[in-house]
Amino acid sequence: MSAVMVVHGGAWAIPDELASASVSGVKTAACEGFSVMKKGGSALDAVEAAVRSLEDNSVFNAGHGAVLNSEGEVELDAIIMDGKTLGSGAVSSVKNIANPVSLARAVMEKTNHMILTSRGANLFADSIDVSTVPTEKLVSEFERTEWEKHKNYATGVKEDFNAKWAHDTVGAVAVDFDGNVACATSTGGIRNKMVGRVGDSSIIGCGGYADNFSGAVSCTGHGESILKVTLARLIMSYMEQGKAVAEASELALQYMGDRVHGAGGAIVVSPSGQWAATFTTERMAWAAAENDTLWSGLNPQEKFQTPLNEWNL
Ligand code: ASP
């Protein structure tokens, strides 16, 4: 059984000035996650490491680089799920946390609950000594400028996710050398969202799902649309009906477009190591590491190949 790691940096109309940093960020994260499995780590360890790398990179809308809500605050959502046990942990509307994916993992491993929100998530973080970061440290210059430009428009959560107001959530899926799958997703949500708005990313079956019997999925796109069609579970159910990973994702994204006019993207891995990165927005930065190859893309139908070597592992 060989391991596979796939990551995305969000599905939206990524402007040219962010394109190359987005692709290089997802490639680095895929290599970091893959190297965790090469050293004996599990798929769960790998998706956490890959998403932490993306959260630490301010080009992406998660952790550092997160978008601002209507009051100019950062509120973060994240989920992690272990396909071996169906254990899952999530946080929503949490503030001042640099790596919400690790807090989500702590919810899974150290509490009897699956989602902690807002103040409760922050109280839990304090109780396990997760250090906080001031909001200004999480906000990039790009986001501050965009928010100032758009804050007077009622464009927060738009139906058309191809709009430039959107920003890039991050996610990872993996299958490890033992055949276990996992997923993780992390986001600042959508710029100008209402205070307390929770999108799809922290909701099981919507922003992500992982089951060793079917595979693992991480989604991105217009959260309200993803929630309406439970996108991650929809992709899985197509896979459970025998569809290949790419076809399952295409059918589900197509359905979301037809049924609720929502655009988005998904990365998927099957227990046997088949994988796909699919989107209906203009662009999605993604990368996949398997055997000795690193794959990546940004525009529709794009698939570049570079050797995975000691240097990038
Ligand atoms: N799905 C995320 C949300 O609606 C946004 C994104 O994927 O960029 O919160």
C-alpha cells in the first residue's frame, strides 16, 4: 500500500498576484504532510501537519491570512477527521488561535464532544495551554486592504462564489501506508461575514469527511451552498455507489451548481490511493504527493508533475 497526500488552498477566482505564492504554498504543504507519513506518521498526523503549514502561510485564508468579518474581527473554523475510528473534532468562530486544526484535533482527542464554538472553543484552548495570538498578527496586509475596500458593500456571503470577494480556505486528505484515511479543513470563512457566522468547514459531512471504508474529502467554496448539499458526504455517497474519485467529485459539484447555484472545489482520496482535485470556480491551487511524484495545478485541467526528492521531503 503506498501513501498519498492531497492539499488545496481554496477554490475561488484567485488573482494573478496571489497565483504563484498559492501554488508554491500548496506544494510545500503536500511535501510536509507526505514526509510525516514517510517517517511513520499516520494519515491523521499528515493532514494536521499539511494544514498547519497552510495556516502558517499568510497567502491563505486560514490561521495567518484569515479574512475579516463585518466587524473587522477574525473568526476561524476548522475540522479534522480520522477515517479509522470516524472520530472527528471541530472548532468554529474561534478567535486568536494560529492553528485551529490542532485545536480541532484536541477537541477530538481530549473532550467527549465533537464541536466547540466561539467562547467555549477559546476557554478550552486556555484550559490546555494553547497560546493565543493577537488579531493583528493573524491579519495580512492584503486582507486589511481588501476589507477596507469592500467593507461598505453588502457582499459578505455571496451566492456567486466566483466573485473576487471570496478567499481561500485550506484542506488536506491523505491515505497512509496502513490504508487509513483522514481529512482536515481550516478557514477564516468569507470576508464581511456576519459575526458568529459558521460556514461548512467545521461541519462534519460538509467541509470534510473521512471513512476508511469509502475515502476522505475536504471541500472549499461557498459555505452556505456546501451546507445545503452536504458536499463531502455527497461525494462519498457517489464513491460508495462505485464512481471513481474524479467522477464522484464532478457529479457532486455539478449538482451543487445546478441545485443551489453554488461553486466550489474538493480534494478526494480513496482507500486504495486514487485521488482527485476538482473545482467549478475559476481556479483552485492544489498539490498531491505520491510515490516519487509531486503533482500540482491552479487552472482547470492543469496537472503539472515534478519529482519528489530528498530536497522537498
Ligand atoms: N467554505 C468556506 C466558507 O464558506 C470558504 C472557502 O472555502 O473559501 O466558510
